[in-house]
Amino acid sequence: MTTPKFIVGQKVEYRPDAGDMPGLRGTYTITRVLPGDDRDRTYRARGAQDGQERVLREKQLTPVADALFG
């Protein structure tokens, strides 16, 4: 098992795939690293826009300007 790419508290940009809900695109804060296989790791993250928590796939996330805990 490899190390997760993101850590709790890290801000990420979610870019949904075609077919996913485009309205969910935006900045999220990682709240939990979920167990799973290394090919499709998932995270719980809270949206900056609506405060809702969602499960997001690692391949759809990019770090936000190395921003942590803020």
C-alpha cells in the first residue's frame, strides 16, 4: 500500500470527470483519508462553497498552491 497523496487539512481542487456533477467543482479541505486500494484511493472532503462533505477520488484532485491548514 502506498502513502496517500493528500493529508487531512490539506486544501485541494476537485475537477470532476465528464458525467460527474459539474456543480461540485471547486475547493475542498481533506477531512479523512479513506481505506481502499492504491488504484482508486478516496478521501472525505468538505466543500468551501457549501460546507458539505463528499467522498472524492484522488485522481480528480490537485493541491491548491501548497496550502495547508488555513
